[in-house]
Amino acid sequence: MDRQPKFKPQSESRFFADGNTDRPNPANVVARGRSVEADARFLGEDDHMYRGYSGALGLPDNTQWLRGFPEDVDVSQTFLQRGQERFTIFCAPCHGALGDGNGITKQYGMGATPTFHSDRIRDMAEGEIFNTITNGRNTMFGYADKIQPADRWAIVAYVRALQRAQQGTVDDVPAANRSELGL
């Protein structure tokens, strides 16, 4: 196996008339296991779903962070539970279970971790939070290689739920459900 004849990329070949080993793909070829319809998803061409913004990359003045969630995302109880699960695994060690910046890493001398309950983060667009999870910010490293895009959106939804729970008032509870609060 160590010494077998083989063609190396971009080397010469007397076998083919053009003298090259590299061959062009046949017309209409599609990679195995993929369809033409899946190309956009495979390549992550939907800026809202896969990047959290629309506009030119690297040009903040032209970037419009997505407010709300992409059309493909259905925010449901199951989705929030998935967000809580992913948050607990990836985010809570630093940001704390309540998103208050008091995770276990603080006890070991890690620098200040932001609370999600500050006005700065509460006012951030959902797309910007998604982008921070994806690419990181300051001392936080990016999680693009560890968390799938749909799960990053689930985490964003769960962060919004944490924020709402922290800032909620009795007026936020529908009148029909206020009796359940025992007030």
C-alpha cells in the first residue's frame, strides 16, 4: 500500500489527452447525499438564519442586525427547552444559570462576565446576540464549531426568556392567569 501507483493532484499524466490528472466534473453533477434545493442551507446562504444580520460583512455601518427571529425558526416551548439545555451546557459555566454573570468560572478568578440583564444586552438585537455566540466577543470565544445554528437561536430565545423573567411584572401576566399567582 505504501508504494502503489497513483495520480497526485495537479500532476502530469500521459493517460489523458490534455496531459493533466485533474478532471473536470461531469455536467449536472451533484455531491452525494445532497440536492440542488439543499444548496442554500448547506452553504449557509441565508444571512438571517446563519449570521444574524443582513448587509455587508465586516462593515458595521451597513450591517442591520436581525430583530426577532428568522422565518425558519418556530419559537415554541420545545424550542425554549432546547435553548435551556444548550445554555446550561455552554453558557451557564460563565454567565450563570440566571444569566447574571455569576457562573462557576467567576469563583476561579475569571474576569468579569456580563450579565444578560443589563440595559446594553437587553437592548441588543437578537441577531447580534446570535453573532456573539457564533463568533465570540472580547474574552468569550466563538461557538460556531460547537453549536448548530438552530441551537444558537434556541439559546437566544432562552436568554430572552431569562431577561423577561427577571424584568417581568404582574402586568405582564394575562388577567385570566393572575389568580394562579396567589396574589
